[in-house]
Amino acid sequence: MFSLFIHAWTNSLILFFICDLQGNFTDFALFRLLKAGFLIRMHSLPYMYLAGVVNSFDLNRKGISMGRRALIVGNWKMNGLIEITRGLAGDILAGLTNREKKRMMCEVVICPPFTGLYNLSEFLAGSALKLGGQNMSEYTAGAHTGEISGIMLRNVGCWYVLLGHSERRADNFEDNDQVGRKTAAALRDGLVPIVCLGETLEEREQSRTLEVIEAQLSAVLSEFSASKGKSHQLVLAYEPVWAIGTGKNATPEQVQEVHAFIRKLLADALGAEFADKIRILYGGSVKPDNAEKLFRLDDVDGGLIGGASLNASDFLAIIDAYPNNL
């Protein structure tokens, strides 16, 4: 047995947690309090770091292997006024409350419009449902009208941020280099970037899928490959553009081919150990009826859910679809 000492310098607390050498918390109730954020102020750097450490423990007492813990992210895009987003978040949170094992297996994040973030941050404080932003600037502050910085997202309770979504690449002309700079900025500002990769239908039909994915990922890796200490905090999401909101689905074979290719690129750039820690999500018309088949693929670690995340029942059904035996 040994003691893990955490010094929470933002509120001058020193917490003592007793763990065994396999990383099992001897007091599961304490673990749940920690995850809920009751022991350390939710948005302090020590808490966010500690939560990441806790997520890596192998909770054998609950029969759950944490490895690359699944991540299910709801991208609400430009949908929902404040009262609507709060109601939807409340329905999802109520469903998670009744799914203790799924909460341990799957980290769940919602990315509402910016206007709903502050209200939801207060509403969800200390809960199992985390917040993410849909975009951020590469700059910390300054004369950048209409932009929002990573520090601002952190300030309203965000843990994650979506970057490089195909809709922003198309509508706002974001290129690979800009997405790479935003990724570095997110890590700098204490957010976990979820970087979207994906090819258009034309690129798929021209057999250029892997070429496009490599170019998109290389621009991201070039920004922080020198500081591998934070690389495991990166999350990638493969979203074939032709399957987003179209009802068309990539086959499981197509999905696994691209995810395995991404994992190989990560291993070549960062080493196999780091590549194995990075979560790769799939997004592209993920629905309750196809989610389990996708989640069972070797290199799929969860999903980035669009339209289905706007319906609490569908979103919870997708969470339920994550297999218990992975």
C-alpha cells in the first residue's frame, strides 16, 4: 500500500488517497466523490489533472478495464436556446445517473452552442456529464472580433474542445495548418482537443482517403510532437464527410482501415506507447442501431455523435451500445 499525495494549490488542500499497487481505490465511495468534484474545486488545474489520473486506473473491483476509456461526445452544433439545452442536458444526466457501470466505462461529453455553456456549467457542476466547446481561437486574447479563447472555455467549465470539424473547414475555410495551431493552443490552455479528420466523397472515390487523413494529422502532430508529455491528451475523431448527417454509413471495414492507419501514423510519430493511449472516435451518422458494431472495432474508442445527440433517448441508447466486455 502507498499514499498518493495531491496538493491542490488553488484552495490549499492536501488530500490523501490510499491505493494498492494495481491502482485500485480501496474506497470506491471516495473515488465517486472525487469524480463528482466534491473534494477539489471543479475547474482548478489540480482537479482536472487528478481526474485524468483517476480515469487511467484499472477498477478491477467493479469488473471494468479502463485501458483507453471510451469517450462519447455529443456535438449539438447550432441547435438549442438556453432553456432547450438545459432540458436536454438534464434528460441525459438523469439517464447517466441510472447507468453506473456505463459511467465508469464511458466518459460522456456534450458540446452545446457557446450561449449555453455558462448555464450548463453551473447545472452540471460535479456531475458525470462534461462540457466541451465547439471551436476556439488559436490566440489567447486580443483584437480578434467574434473569437473565443481556450482560457475562456475553461473559465465557463469546458474540459474538451472540438477542432477541425468538416463544417468549419468548409464554411470557415480552416486549413490543416490552422487546425494544428488550434490544437497546440488547446493543450496550452488546459483543454483536451478533439481533432476531426475526414475525407469528402470525391476524395474517397479518387482513392485519396489515407492521403487526406495523413495530411490532416501531420499538421496536428507537427505542432506538439516535441512535447510528448501532453500528446496522450489528444483525442482524434474520424468523420468521413460524406457520412455526416447524410444517413450514409461507412462500412465497419472502411472505418477500421482508417482508424488503424491513424494509429500507425501516431505510432510512427510518437511511439507505440503513446499511440496506444490516444483515443480515436468515429463519427458519421452513428445511431443506436449501428453503434455497437462500430464500437466493437479494435481501434474505435467511442463516438462523436451529431444529430442523434439532440435526442436524449437516442444518445443514451448509443451509450448503452458500448459493449460491456471491451
